[in-house]
Amino acid sequence: MPRRRVIISALVLTAGLVIGLGVYFGTRNKGSGSSDSSGGSPGGDTNVVGGSQPTPIPTPTPTPGPDLNNGSDHRAHAVPGGKDGYEVWDWDDQKTDLLVMLSGVDSHTHYSDPATGEIGKLVSYEWKDKATGKVLLTEVEGEVRLPVGDNVITLTVVDSTGDVHSDDTVVHVRPTLQPGAYCNSYALRGDAKVGAGPLTWGLSPVKAGTEPVGGAHVGSLDFSGGLPAGLAPPDDVDATAIHCVSTLTAGATGGVVSFSATGGGPIALFANGVASDVGDSAAVEVNLAPGAVTKMELLYSLTDDAAEKLVVKATGDASLTFDMAKLTPTLINATLTESQPAGGGQLTLNGAGLFDHDLKIMFGGVVSTITEHDPLGRVVQVQVPAGFSGPAPITAVVGGVKSNALPFKYTASAAAPVVFKGDVLKKTGGGKVTFKQPTCMALGPDGRLYVGRRVGIVSVFSVNSDLAVTATCESVALGNSREILGLAFNPAQKTPVLYVSSSILDWKKKKLPQTAWANGEVVTLVPTGGNYNGGKCLKKGKTIVSGLPVSAHDHGINDLVFLNDGNLLISVGGQTNAGIPAQKLGFVGPSPLSGAIVHAAITKPNFNGAIKYDQMQDESQARQVSGDVRVYAAGTRNSFGMVLHTNGHVYATDNGPSDGYGGRSLSCTQMSQAGQKDIDKLLDIVDGKFYGHPNRNRGRDSPIQCKHFPTTSGPSPGYTMPMTTFPTSTDGLVEWTLNLFPSLRGNLLASKFAPSNNGQVFRLQLTPDGKGVIGGTKHESFHHQSGVRIALHPSGVVTMPRVIVGDVLLMRPGFKPPAGVPFVSGVNPPRGGKGGGFPLTVYGWGLSTASAVSVGGKPCTALRNVQQDGRAVTCTTPAGTPGMVGVVVTTAQGTSASSGQEYRYMTV
């Protein structure tokens, strides 16, 4: 049976995780090579880049500091659990010796030395009860026994350099009898109203005629501070009824107990058999004998923001409690409503009270395998069991109590299950491909995999149709301790030209002068003229952009995205934690282009990418005086992943701030040391918007940019809220654009940085307008391993470089193409110029007898490289109108189906 994993939802922060991505990498010694002295001209169409060659700002060769981590401020890093700790329920009322699984799998060391290839490892783990000093465990994870209460546990780790680090977590072992009440929310459809039909006293999620849409334990019935988490309805529910139930227990003296309730909608109270009328307010009074136990209930109609007006007050000698062991679990919705008889797909259930108390998920009468579980009891993922036909309603059983049912059926007409199998990039002989510290990757128009690395080198892998490596080469090193964090091919250039973002991170600790705060660059790499089997196959071409800001720690020049007009977006990391310079970040302040997505107008005639400032000694007061690069979207702290979606939106992940790395800027003159830490977020990047990371340099002209906005901030003029939030260090981002698994088309996949053979890939379904995420912060966990970046091969394989492990993780699709007809999975490149003439490789199955390919209904000419295994064919695109078009292949067996969205013509 697969091991059940715990979902780390966006509501649970990972404690101890650091300020951004680069801090995981450590810092490297002087580069092992230098740029090719012969230079070389770039291939492709020079008019797309303009005609000028910007002069880079010179940066002296760094001198590493005399420490054990080549400049990084720490090495061993203990990560014992979530910020809010572990939550365990004493379901059997044992009160002591409850088994609790502790896990430190996210612990790691930052030590690395690319000059020797050494990467640090953790060699020791020790878990202690902080109160008693007792050693509980000496493994990375395992079960321990703890009593009811809040147990502070310390994890201490030691790395291979001898560095030691400790951090605490709290294990909350809770008794099931809790103060307050348990509430469920129900959809109000049509003429339904509280106090009528099924929405009356004794209501429960399994009552016929009800539609439960939420549930949560509440410590009190005062919602003036906002609707409790878990009670908010799904987006498609406009109005809800809330029903709360509690045990009312009289005190030692007993006597009269009275309740009064006010709210913004119809409300009623019930206690000890006495019920109030339904009205704008409600009151009930009961007389209880000493120690008497009875039931208290509340019914409330919620419309708009009425929940925030609900207040229930009580007087008398009594208490309200609820036994969590007796709650009825609730199923709200599921990501699937049907399956093929073979089953096998992953299904996510959203609900309430789905705690791990003998939890079972049933399809009809068959128990499914649980693969992921949220400890808050709101999300469960299961594998759809096989062997059914017809209806098989889904129910949950918790502690022997059965939930309401969700409809589900097995039918041969259902979509193929979305299934992936983990793998790694291997050679054709089967050996794993390993290399030093990969950070980013791109699929070249030539079908090769290009992987950027911290050592300032791009590794190039030629692969066959199964993505097995047939040949390897690499670029000349950029040198001068430059680290590569972003790669992209310009889709407007017919001859492949690779754009590379690079930075000298931790530049102060490498003894560079203050002027090195603007050492970030974007350059091109072009072929050396040799083959791609061994040796140096790429060399530096042009410097496209220079003078970009880099933090004195680990935020540099990250992802690159080409817009459909041929211009370039560049993600530039922030130079502060949350707006205030700090010691761990070298006391470097924000500068004109830091903490932003910037726009390089590379299609402009005589484009000038050499950014210059009026002075270099004080970055916080500098102003940009030249360069055709501007702030496109401000307030991104460290956006590591960015993607241009087929819907036209640009989406980006963004890392939240960390404790100990600098305070929060509250205005252009005020700050606070509190509340530094926050989780990550997904942003809808729009020209001219501000996303919450402060920059007092730009705040001189735009004061809103002086203020830090946490992810919990509500709407505010001038501030653009995130679409959703993620656990810390969710970095990679890609759109599923392929014909495999049509239910995934248009979804985003986000990958979480993982220091070892673990991690998470999240699936995000967008709202029709592209401005929101369906399900809010409840993200389907798509895969239990991940890398710092994520990319999609048109064959359907998801690729992720793992910087610490030193390999490329693969997610291979378990997809069965239709028999007897050609099938197109995707194309490479997915975009090209409207004038046509671009090479296009079509991937799929059954293409070995391809006789014609059409793009947008026009012939794709010069048919060539028809693969004998039927997996690919190449042609040259015709001219077309800007927008999405279909790609169709004709073979001896027929014509492939098309989604009409396989290829995009750009506006250039």
C-alpha cells in the first residue's frame, strides 16, 4: 500500500525555511572558467534584439571569504515541522502516550563547493522534549509518544562540516472535548430558508435535502472578526445557512442561562428544548439543574458579509463544549465525478471533519487508497479504485461515523485518468544523469534539454523520444562567480538563441565593491560551431541587458519570459526582506529596479540594454538615467517562476519574507520588526500594478510602494492582492498546454523546492477570466517529489531540476493514446512569428507515416525528420494571423484530432 502523506496546505507554514531560493544553494568559489575571449556573434534575426551592443558594468573578480561555506551565512538548517506545529487528536481519550509522527525531511545543509563538487549532507538528527530534555528520536523521522497538551520539541541537526543548528516546533496533542461549538454551512438554493424544510433543528450533513458546503470547530459564536476558516462556501454558492451545535453543561449552581443573538440575516436559537422564532435577532432562556447537560443549537442565514455581524452572548452558570469524536464528517465536492472502469486516477475531496480517525474513503462499498491527507481535515486525496461499472457514490467514514455522499460513476466514456510516474533523467544505457547544482531549464527548438547551473554553465542534453540522453555537451562558463537562475529561447528568432540570466550572489561577502549591487545581466549563448556530443558547444554571444540589481545575499536575476510582441520580461529579486536593509542581507537597500518584474524593449530599434544610474554608491537613492528597461510590475519580492499563459496572462510565483532577515516597511518613514515571516503566493502580473513588496527607492515617487502588504492583507487602493498562496519555497511554474489529459489543459503546475527526494507539485485550476484560482488555497497535490523549477516537454513528460540532489526529476504520463489513428500531444516550439518560416516539431503517437501537417489550416511545408517510432515529425510553419491555432497531422491511418490551441502565432 502506498505510504500516506500529509498535505502541507497553504494554511500551514514550513518553519525555519529561509528567505529565498539562493540561500539553499550556498555560495560558490571563483568560477571554474571564463567567458570565451573570442566573443562570437549571435545567430538568428538581429532585428528582434535591435542593433546595439550594450556595454556591461564591469565587475571585478570576487574574492571568497575565509569561512566554511564560501560566503553563505549558515550551513546546517533544522526544519522540524510547520509554523503552527503538529496537530494530533486524542481520539481514544488516552490522555498520554499518544503516537505522533515527527518528520524533519525538509532539514538540509546549505554547504556546497562547486569548485570541488562537494555538497554538504546532514549526518545527525536529534529530537528532544524541550521541557524534560529527554531524547525522543535520533532519525530524520519516526513515531514518538507524547501526552495531551502543547509539547515543545527541539530538532538538532549536524551537517558534514560539523555545523550544528536547532529549531523548535510544537506538537499540539488535543483532547477531543473542546470549548465552543461545531458549525456546518449549507447552500441556500432557490426558495430555501432557515427554519423551514430540512434547515431546521437537528440539522446534520447527512440529512436528506441538504447540500453541506463547509464545516469548522469554533471557539466562540462571535464572528465579528470574520467568518471562521472552513465555513466559507465555494465560489458557486451565493447564499448559505450556518448551523452550529454545542453541548450546554450547567455549572455547580445551575439556574437560569440566557442567550441572545444578533446578526445581519435571519437567526434562531435552540436550547434545552426551547426554540426562538426566526428573526433579525433571537433570544432564549432556560433553567438548568446543577450539572445538567443538554443541547444548544444556532441557525443563521448568511448573505454577503452578514457572517461578520453574528454575535451570540450568554449569561449564567454554564459552559459550551463539543466532542470532536462525535462530529459527522462532511464532503463538499470532488475533482472528478466519473472514471473509466480501470480507475487509477487521483481524486481530491474537499470537506470538513475528515480527520485521520480510522478515516476511510469509500467508492460504493470499496475502500480506496488514501495518498494525501490534510491534518486540518479539509482535504483528502485518494486513488480511484478499479473494477466498477455504474454508480459508486463517494462517502467518508471517520471514527465509524459516515458522511454525506457525493455522486460518482464508472463509465467507459469517462476521460482517461490523470496519472504520472516518477523517474529521473537517464542515459540510453539506463544510468542516472547527475551534475552540479542545476537551477533552471528550457526545451530548445532543436529538441535538446538546456539546464542552467549555479556554476555559471549550461549543460545541453540531446535526447531520444523517451527522453533518454544520447549526447551531452556544455557551455563555456560565464566566469566571475556568476550563477545562472533563468533560461529562455526567444520564440521570435528562427535560429535558436538562448537567453541566460546571471548574477553574482553574496557579492559583499566575496569582497566586491559597493557598486556591485547592479551586477545582474541577461546574455545570449550561441553555438560554438562544434557538435553537441562532448566539449563546449555554446559560448557567450551578446550582453542584452546589464546593470540589473542583485541582493547582497541570495536574490538575483531569475526567470525570463518573452511576450507575444517579442519583448522580454525579467524577474528581478528584491534587495531586502520586507523593505528594510538588514545585516544578513548586507545592509543593502532597495534600488530603482529591484523587487520587480522589469520589461526590456528588445524589439525597439537601437535597443539599449546598458542600464545606468545617476550614482552607484548609495543604491537606495540612485535613479535610473538610461537603458530601455523599465519596471513592468512592482512589489515582487523574489519571483522565481514565471509563465506566459495561453490566455494571455503572465503568472508568477513569489517567495514570502523570513524572520531574522529584516523588518517590514510600514510607510516611507515607519517600520516594524514584527510579522516578518509570510508564505508564498501566485500573482497575476499586469503592467503597472504593485504586489506588496516594499521599495522605498521607488516610494519617493509612488508612496504605496513604501508599504509592505502581507498575504493576509485585504483590498487596498494601489495594491494588487495575490491570486492564491502556497507553502514556503513554491517556486517553479508551468502551464499544461498539451492534448494529453484534456482536463488539465490550461491548468498551472507549481513545484516546491525540495532539499532531498521529496517535495510537492501543486495543480491550480484557473477561473474562466484567468484572474482567480478555483478552490482558493486548497491546492491538489499532484506529485510527491519536485524540483526548484518545472518545465513541460511536448511528449507529456514534466521535467524538474533538483539543485541539491543534482539531477533532473521526471514525471512520466501514464497515457494511452487512441489506437489506430495519429495523435498529437504537443508541439515545439509552441510559439513563432506570424510571418512563418519557423521549424516546428510535432510530437505524439502514430506519426510514422505522416504525409502532411497543417498549422491553422495551412500546409506546414518541408516535411522532414519523420521518426520511425511515430513519436515526432518536423516541418516549416506557414504565415498566420496572431493567436492560437490548431496543428493537424495526416497519416496513412487518418487525421489527428486537434484542440485548436496547439500553436500560437505571435504579433511580430
